[in-house]
Amino acid sequence: MGRVRSGLRPGTVDEGSGVKINQVVEVERDADRVWELFQDVPQLAGCLPGAELTEEKGDGVYAGKVVAKLGPMTAAFEGEATVASDAETRTGSVNGKGMDKQGGSVGQVKMAYTVAAREGGGTVITVDADVVLSGAAAQFGRTGLVKEMSNRLIGEFVKCVEAKLAAETAAAAAEVKAPEVKGFSLVFSSLIGSLVGLIKRVFGGRT
């Protein structure tokens, strides 16, 4: 099973609430196969919880929708993303922007990723992303909830990627989709995570 290491630093960009997310994902699959999957944008989009690809416009531009459950609110960001990649260096980027028409929130993401073979086998995927939320959703960029959501969404993404790579046929791989992540579960997990962190600080890291 894949492993995820992550970090998050707060910031402020475009008069909204901005965060920088750093993820290191370890996948127990060959780097060539992982890179090949990363070039199949429709397949990869199916591994992102809440994401729906609606149109391929050409030149690496895709239209789609991302439904994000942020605490008590649900935002459906509709917009476009530009995807680019370099096979020689096994690096790529995604630049996207979407708007929640009902709530008026706007989300922007600039992401860069690297796919590299891991010594001893497997693959390491490094992701650096700048995420900016404005409007009603901006309040959640100022809390630890975005970090908790990021960790859980990436965890589901890794499981989905490995399941697709393990599928015996292309048809079977296409059937693999990321499960929906429930907003309440994320909030509850965030509260538990904060409580555990507080206990560890109080008792010097002892459980």
C-alpha cells in the first residue's frame, strides 16, 4: 500500500486564503507505469475524490468540476485546468481555477509534480501545490481543516492509483474510482486529530 508524507504552510495570495501543500507519495508500483497513468488525465481524474472531468478542450486544457466538502459547507467549483508534462524529466504541472456559482467562492491551484523511481523498487511522487480560496470558502484555508482534507484526499488518491495499476485489463482499470469523502467525517477526523495533537504536546509525545 502507498504511503503519504505531507506538510502545509499558510500564506496569503490574491486577497484570499492561500496555503502551500507539500506531499510526498510512495507507490508500490513501477515508475514507468505510474508515469504512464499520470499522462491519462481522464483516468487520473477518476482517482480524485469529488472531481469530474466534463470536457477535453485540446492543448492540455480540460473543463471540469470539483466538489469539496469544507466543514459545514459544500462547494462545487466549476472551471478549467491546464495540464503540461515533460517525459524526459518526468515532471508535470496543473494550473486550474474554478468558481462555486451558488456560494460565490473561488478556488485556484498551481501544482507541480515529479515521478521518480525509488531505490529498491516502487515510485516516489512529489507534489507541491499552491491553493488559494476566496469568498466563503476562504475561512477554511486559515485552519487546519485544509491540511486534514489534503491528507485524506491524497490517501484515497494513492489507493485508487494502485488499484488501477493492479487491474488486469484496461476495462477493469477504468472501473476503479475514488470513493466520495464525506464532509462530516473530515470535520470529525480533524477534531480528533487536533485533540490527539494537544494531548501529545501536553504529555511530551506520550500516548
